[in-house]
Amino acid sequence: MNPEPRRPPQDAVTVRHLRLGVGSVGIALPVVLVVGHLIVARRFTLLDSLSGYYHTELRDVFVGALCAVGVFLIAYRYRRPDDALGTVAGVLAVAVALFPTTMGARAGTISHGDRIVGLVHQVAAGALFLLLAVFCLFLFTRPDRAGVPPSPSAVRFYRLCGGLILVAIALALASTLLSAEVRHTLKPVLWCETVAVFAFGAAWVAKSDALFRAAQPSDEPGADRDRGTVSPAPS
């Protein structure tokens, strides 16, 4: 009878689920907002930014998704730098959800207080994207807790995702130099935010599978095998 296969440590399973949750929500959010608004409005129309969907019927989806990402990031635990940056990023994600942007709000309804709230939203969103780029460029490319480095192809993928996030942030900032008419026509902020969110989500999903595979027990040749036992996987 074949022995029962050993399961990966519960910590690895939990971390994988958290990473998958963060990445999946990130990938799905732009699609759900755009398609959902299309269905509700019954006409194809794009807003100037993802944050602008706060002022539509998709408000609960936008706020709920960002709060879910925030909770995932705060609850995420791997090692000290990741934990600290994850907590900060989670708080920023919740702030982005609860402090709405003025972009997309009805003309003539924006007060001075709304502009201050909108400024908080912009700062929190920019800081959040920068932290997500840091995860991709510096944290995901390090060796895991067992000292095993990611494959060169994985490192290239994480760096590509981090680079896309930074380029998207830079282009979104540069788009403020365009006229209001051009911005409304081309919607550069919407496309930049979408690219950044997709890149962030893809990197987290990829890293979740990489860590999970690394944590799975494997039989290793050695003296223990000669004695009929299996060497434990490093932790």
C-alpha cells in the first residue's frame, strides 16, 4: 500500500491563500468595474479612472474589493519586511476605498472638504502602487525562507510586473500635463491604473504558486533513505 502523501505545512497553505486572494481580487477588479458599469448603464462608457467608479452604481464593489485587498495585506504574514510593508499597504488600500476621489463626481457638487478627501485618496493610491512595486522588484525576487532563490524566469517576471507598475504611475502623473479634453478622450489614468493593477495581481498569484511548490515536502536521497525514512523538507 502506498504511504499517504505528506501535505505541505499549514503556514504555506495559508500564505498561498492570502496571496491568491490579493492577486485574484486585483486582476478581477478592473474587469468587474468596467463590465458591471456597462451592464448597469446599458451603454459602453469608460470613466476617467478606476477610482471614478466610486461615484457609480459600482461603489460597493469598488469599496468592498479594496477593503478585501487591504484586509488580505494586513493579515499577510511571511517574514518581517514583508509583514511590515504588507500592513502599510493594507492600510493604504482601505484609505483609497474610504477616501473617494473627486474624479468622476458630479460637476458643482465638489466642496472644499471633498477636495481634501480627494487629495488624501491620490496620495494613498500613489503610495500603495509604489509599495506594490517594491514587493515585485525587491521582496519577491529574494530567496525564500529556506534560502532557495526564485528561478531566473520568475525574477524577470516579477521585475517586469514591478517595472510596469512604476511606468504606469509615471505615465499617469505625466498625463496631468494634457488638456482636460484630451484626458477625457484618451482616459490615460484609467489605462495606467488598469495596467498597474493587473501587473500587481499577476505577480502575487505567480508568487503564491512559487512559494507553495517550494514548501511541498519532497523525498531526498541520502542516509535517511537507506534507513527507510524520508528526510524532512527544510523550513
